Amino acid sequence: MINESDRQTFQDVLQREANAIVHLSHQIDGMAIGRAVELVHNCNGRCVFVGMGKMGAVGRKAAATFASLGSPAMFVQPAEALHGDLGMITAKDLVFALSYSGETDEVLRVVETVRPWDVSVIAFTQQNDNSLTKVASVVLDIRVPQEAIDQWPVPTCSTTAAMAVCDALAIVVMQKRGFSIEDFSRLHPGGSLGRKLRVRVAELMHTGSEVPIVPANATLRDAIIEMTKKSLGATMIAASTGQLLGLITDGDIRRTVQKFENPLDKPVEEFMTSNPRTCSPGGLAAAALAMMESCRVTVLPVVDGHRIVGMVHFHDLVRARLA
């Protein structure tokens, strides 16, 4: 078990890191952010991140995030760049220079070298008229009130802040470009994330004779019998044309029996949920799961337009390792 002193230190560090991001959210320079967004959005080359030490680690992560969200990106180690790796940077690229002090020699030398190539530079630094602010095209202020340890210059809150700003910029540009979940899935074919972004509802849904459906003129008793046969905990109510009219679940039936006397021979339409939540066969199974969790339901009718094509159950998604 952790002792109380260590627990307090742990909590204090987390709080300071959180405060750093909140502080940044209140000091946003709208003009600088807007200019940075436009530079990234209009970049015909790659987003090249350069940084030393801990800021270099932030740059590597940021490059991976930008690339995964549709902005081709890479990280170039500044010291290596000065010994030949500058050849990785072209005039079409956009350079992201990360230096909290704004005085990191290797970063400054890279920026000073590429600026004559007409390469734009976005600086991530504390905005206090340092050397980097004087040579950058745009300056994003990542100044934080304090690091995680008083009197110690260990980069902690400042690197957290820099990473958060990089994430925010990447997401704004992603949305501006209309980068979709389908685009994202094409870049993430592997692992559990890839599976969540690849598996479609059509691959997991119940179809044909497995699907519980009763006609519009069915009674509540008919609905119960159909639900019992198909064992999905619900049944859909369909028009003669195959269009979805409603849904009734186990829970609906329990509530109905508690509320009404002798309801079994009454029309199921009186108790069904009209216009229930649905999903499409071509939709992502992970999105269907998210809808189930947010709406607290265990089944979703699968429709093509308004025509019933199947039903998907929460357990199907769990078995597919999407939960």
C-alpha cells in the first residue's frame, strides 16, 4: 500500500499537469491558432517535427498522431539533421519546432537553415521574446505556471502542455479536412484498434430465420412467443412491406405486465417503442456498441433505409472482442 505522503505527491503531480492544460485553454491566441491550422491544412508536403530531449519525445508522439489523422508527418532529430538528415526536409514541408526555452541550439540551427528555403515554421515555446519566436512563422504559446516539482526544471507540465496543443491542432485540422472514421480505419488495420475500425455490423448481425419479427397485427402474446424462440431478448414489429415499425424488449414486457391487467391479447403496437434506435449493416460494429452503451440497450435493429435486414445483440459485439 502507498503511504499518505507518497499518495499526496502522486495526486499533486496529476493536479499540476491537469492545471497546466486548463491554463493553456484560457490563454489561446486565436490568431496564432488560426494561422497554424491554415498552414497545416494547406501543407503539400509533410509536417516535420524537431525537438531535443523531452520535447523531442513530444515531437515523435505528435508526428505519429498527425500521420494517423491524415496529415503526413515525421520526426527529425535536430542534431542528426545538422549532420545530413536535413535532406529529409523539403521546401514543401512545414516544420514544427519544439523548444520550451526557445533557446535550444540544435533546434534553432535547423530552423535558421530551412527558413531561406521558404519553409514555414510553427514554434511551440514559451512566448517571451526568445530566439525561436524571432525566426518562426507562427508561435504557439505553451507557457505553464509551474512544473510538477517545485524548484526543479524537470520538463513535466510543459511537455504535457506541448503534447496537448499538438493533439488539439491535429484534431482541428482533421475535422477541417473532413477526415472520416473510415479514413482513420484504413490507416489502422492492425491490433484491437484495427479490429474495432474494420468490423462491420453486417459481419455480426443475426439474419434470416434467426431474426425475431412479428407483424403489425400481432398480440403481445405473439411477441413473447417469438422472443422466446429467437432468444435475443427483443422482437421487431414489421409492416407487410418489411419496414420497421417498432421494437419491444424483455424489459418492456415486464413493465407492461406490472402496469396492465391481462395485456397478452392486446395489440403489440400498444406497447412497442416506435422509431427505436437502429444501425445500418455497413456501419462500424464499434459504433453500434457505443450506441448500445450510451442508450443502455442490448439489441439494435439493423435496417437498410427503413427495411429490416437483421438484428445485432450486445453479446455478439462482446464475442467479437469489441468491448
